[in-house]
Amino acid sequence: MASVDNDTQTSSFSALAASWQATLVVGTLTFIIGLVVSFHPTSSLNVVAVLLGILMILSGIFHLIRIFDSNETHRVWLGIAGLMFIVVGVVLIRHLDLSRAVIGLIIGITWIVQGLTVLIGGMAGDVREGRVWWILFGVVSVIAGLVVISAPASSLNVLAVLLGIWFVIMGIFEIIGALMLRHELRVTVMSLA
């Protein structure tokens, strides 16, 4: 029975050791990405836009490959969709300003829909806990969405900087958490020895 307890403790310690190391790596990467995005928002957005274009092209190629399957019932539509995906992907890669504007529009529309949903939910029905906060969140989300939609490309640069700052803060917290976990692991190992 004692060997089973020792095996359980050993596996728990190895899991904790791997956990703090993984958290440290993730925190460091998050911190670095945050710095890069904060100081180079346009370049970072260009990378996202190119990746979006590549995703569209790959999706188009996948659709075109599926048209050669004799069991596929919608081969014509798959071919048309595949060609359209490829064209859109090439346009997104070729015209990065357009890609950034599309990303900004998608974010803005998402915030408006989310804000309206929360606003309606906050106003509907009986008195809910935190109703004022839900309504306030809905109004802020709708306003932010409208601002982003009115100038999607320039708003996206500001959002990228804010996202970068958020990543830096999260990275710092993850690094601190990893070091605290490492300290606790050492204290536990020393107390058992």
C-alpha cells in the first residue's frame, strides 16, 4: 500500500513540475507576443490578414479536391465555392488594407450583436441580479461596435495595441503564477524529505 502512495505522490510531483514549466513557457510567449503586437500593431495585423487569406485559399483547394469524389452530390457547388474561396484568399493577401478592414468589420458587427443581445436580455423579464451591469455592458458593446464599424482599419490598430498590452499583462501574471507554483513545489518536496 505504501508503494502505491509513493507512486501517486511521484506522479503528482512530476505533473506539478511539468505544470509550472509549461505555465512559464506560455507566460513568456504571451508576454513576447504582447510586446510585438503592442509595438508593431500594423505588422501584426498584416500577419493575421495573410493567415486569413491562406486559410481561405486552403479551404478553396479542399473544396476543389472534393469535386473529384464521384460520391459527392454537390460537385458543381463545391467547385464554385472552392474557386470563390481561392479568389477571396488571393484578394485578402494582395490587399492587406482590405483584409484589415474586413477583420475590423467582423469584430464591430460581433460587438453590436453581442451588445444588443445582452441589452435585450438585461431589459427583459423580471428583476435580474446585476441587471444594471448587463445593460451597461450591452450599451458599451454596441457603442464600441459602432465605433469600430465607422473606421474599421484605424480602429483595428488601436484594438491591436490594447490586445498587445493585455497579452503583456497576462504574460506577467502567468510567469508570476509559474514561479509561485515552482516555489510551492520546492516547499512541498523539502517538507516531505
